Amino acid sequence: MIDLAIVILIIAIIFGLFIILKSFTHFIVNAIIGLVILFLANTFLGLGIGYSWLVIIICAIGGVLGAVLVIIIHLLGLGF
């Protein structure tokens, strides 16, 4: 009986770690895509948006939409 409980606990821990790592990789991919878009916009459009922690967090959480949001906020003069 105890062996079955240990096996179930190990399976639950592995499943939990899988979910955490999956969401973490999704977060990293979003951050990279958002920052690449922001970098390209700075390079080709000459926007001059700085890479502060707030900008990185917005791009990481929002990805493409976060980068577009940062660009729009900068163009409206409310920049970071």
C-alpha cells in the first residue's frame, strides 16, 4: 500500500515538473520573439526604445502583442 502511494507521489511530482517546465519554455520563447521584434523596430524604424526590465517583462508576457504595445506606447509619447 505504501509502495503504491510512493509511486503515485512520484508520478504527480514528475507531472508537476513537466507543466512548470512547459510554461517556462513558453515564457522564454515569448520573451525572445517579443525582444527580437522590438530590436528590429528599433533598428529599422529608429525608435530608440530602451530595454528596461519593464519592457522585457511586457515582451516576455505578451510576446508579439507585448512588443507592439511597447512600440505604440512609445509612439504616443508615453514611453518607458
